[in-house]
Amino acid sequence: MSTPGSTPGSTPGSTPGGDDHAGPAPAADPQPAGHQPGYTVVLLDAALDPVAPARPIVEVADPFLTGWLGPHWRRADPPFLLLLPYPSDDTGIGGDPPLAYASDAIGYIQVRVHIAGHWHYRHPHTAVEVLGPGVRAWVQALDPAERRRVRAFRIDGPGIERLLHIPAPVPLGVAEVTPYARGERPGFRIRPIPPAPPPARRLADLGAAPPPPGFAEAALHTGFVKVVMEPVVAAELERDRPFSDQVEQGGFLVGEVFADADAPETFIVLVRAAVPAEQVGASFLHFTFTGDSFDAIKARLATEHQGAVLLGWYHTHLFPATDAMGLSSIDYRLHFTTFRIPWQVAGLVNLDGPHRVLRWYVRRGEDMLLCHHQTRGARP
Ligand SMILES: [Zn+2]
């Protein structure tokens, strides 16, 4: 990931350096909260000319914000959208017609909901995720002639023009790749080596109790993986380890995995340590791993955590937990691309002042579902 460019990439009203201690909103703010003059979204035709009058960015973001956060975001202190000059893989909206995102230098938007001195939410989303639903609804409401012309959308506003990027042209040359003929094959073979099946254990063998009846059947829950933490891990994540209240932090989970001898096709992960990642850069954006952090954890697995495996990852969110709000779409993407073994888990620590909520997730299909977790030896 690159370092920040010279463009601050923040909406007007943000102060440099960190304005996380903004006080309560002024009592008589003449503007509705979140009014952010100057930043608009423009629909573009194939020549990147505007199709319809530009609309304020907040108006276009409204369907996403209301769907994700509920209506209370409207009471937030501005600025609540920070435009972040980092590219993302999310470069357009599918559907009919597909729409390209033409401000792709602004890959992410940090959504911040700070009301009366208290954080309700602060997390980045891709710009396409934030603007997509509003742009789609807007295009649907155009008259048919205009609608047919729309090919792309972009953000306009102070500083943005310097970040504009012209989408890559369609290549003129093509390379033809022909498949092997029947019976023909390359001169080498690659086969994945299947991991050895984990040894079977019972929760009781680990000083742990079965999840409460019905846990796995509840919405967005799963019994596929049960998480058992060593007491030191639980104490650190839930209480003792100092975490920043300014940047998300996280790292790797190491320990052991077992097939649950009492429940076929399900697993028990025993978390022995939560090792902070040695990450650099971009950590202000959202928690992310670097190649170096993987090298470091591999070395530690070979030395001080011998016999342990990489169980997954954990990270912090800097706002209170709600049932509806667990891992973000960025977290899903990180998990799906990086932690591909089915039983690998994601630990999430929501920080709300001194109050913390620890939750665990595992992939099932295209979702991350909540796992039961407990501390080893703490059975009732
Ligand atoms: Zn996250």
C-alpha cells in the first residue's frame, strides 16, 4: 500500500492530525449535520461528459448509510465522510448498464458517526460500496434517453481533479491462448497436498463446555467451529491488552485445531496466543496485513510456537458492537483471500471506551457466521 499523497483527501471541515476529540455538536448549527458543501457525484457518458446535474455526495450516499447504519447517522457531527486517496479493487457497479467508477484514486470512504462526544461508528468502505446504491437508484429515475447514456460516475470537489484517473482503454492487441488438445498435457503436474486431518478431541477434554442448546441454529450463528481460548488470551483480548483508540490493530491467532469428536464435520480451535502483526503503513485506513507480517508469524510458528498452527486473525473496531454490525465488507474480503482453510477464524474486538466486546467468526459459504467461544477451564 502506498503512503498518503499530498492531497489531504478529507472533506471540508476535517482538521489535520486527528480530530477524534471533537466536542458535542454546536447547539445551533444552521446546516443540517453532515452538510458537506462542494463535494458532489456526477454521472458521466462514454466521453466522460456529465449526463445530469451533479448531486451532493451525502445525498448519493444516503441509501447506503441508512441501510448500513440506520437513520441516526443524520445526527452525526460533520465531517462524517472522509475521502481516502487509496485505490481499491472495487471499480464499478454491476448490473444493467454496468457503471464504471471514474474517481478510482479515491478508493475508500471512511464513514464516521460521532454524536455528542461518542463514537457510534468509524470504518472505511469502498467508495463504490458507499455510493453504489444511491447511484443505481439515481440512474433508474432518469428518463430513458439519459439513462442509456450513463456509463460511469465520479466524485467532484476541491482537490479531486488532481486525483482523477482516466479508465484504462480497451486493449487493441489480443493474445490467443489455446487449451491443450485431448491427451496432451504440460510437462509437469501440480497437486495440492491435502492438509492432514486434525486430531479428534472433545470439548470436555479441553476443559470446555458444549455451546448452549440452540446456539448454532440461531440466525447468523454456526456450530462449524467452536472457539476455546487459553485464559491468558481471553484476559488480554477482553481486558488487559492496551489497544489504540485511534487506529485499528490486530494480528494472528495461533494454537491448535481439532476435529470435534462429539460432532462430526465440525472443529474446535484452541487459541493459545494472539500475536500482534508487525504491520506498517495504511493502518490508519483499516487493519491490514503486510507480506512482512506473514514472514514474521511464519518464523514465530517455527520457533516460539512450535506445534501450533495459524488459526486465523483478529483485529479491533473503534466503535461499539451491535448485533447487526460485525465484520465489514473489507474484513470479509481480507478473510476470504487470506485465510482459506475452512476452520480458520476471525476474532473481532469492538472497543467502546473501557468496554470491549469480543466475537469470533468463521466462513460459511459467502458469509462470516458467529462462532461460540469460551475460555478454557471456565466451564460452569
Ligand atoms: Zn474490520
